[in-house]
Amino acid sequence: MTIENTDTTTVSPERAARIKTVVCEILEIGEDEVTETSLFIEDHEADSLRAIEILASLEKEFGVVIDQAELPRMVNLRGVHQVTAESAGW
């Protein structure tokens, strides 16, 4: 199953799993605790520093550059998938 976004980007199941692992490690939560739409700040008590850590870790993991201006879109896994896919050109 490929995760398709509303635009032309897609995230393979393998990439989606890697993204979820990175996010959960930084937020210090179990992978069963986060959903595509659960909000990092409201539901998982993340702060802005964690968001920057997620961005930096994804850049390193996938060898991409993600503009910090995209942080407001990276509020849940769905947003992280979209921003990462767009930045990587998937």
C-alpha cells in the first residue's frame, strides 16, 4: 500500500515506516501511539525544538534538504510525509 497525498507526491510503505520510526524516536513515544493525523504538539506534547529535530533527522535519513518554512505543515505524520516527499521529489 502506498500512501498517497492530495498532490502528486507518494510515500512508499518502506519510507513511511522509516519516517514514523524517526518521528517516534524523537518524540519518545511508541509507534502504536501515533496515527497519520495525531498532532505532535497537542496529542504527543512535542515542542518546537522536537519539530526541528524531526526535520534535521529526516534530512539526514533521506539525504534531502527541507526548508524550515515547511515546519508549520509538519504537525502530524501526514504532513511530514507530504513535506518529505516534496523535498525528495518522490
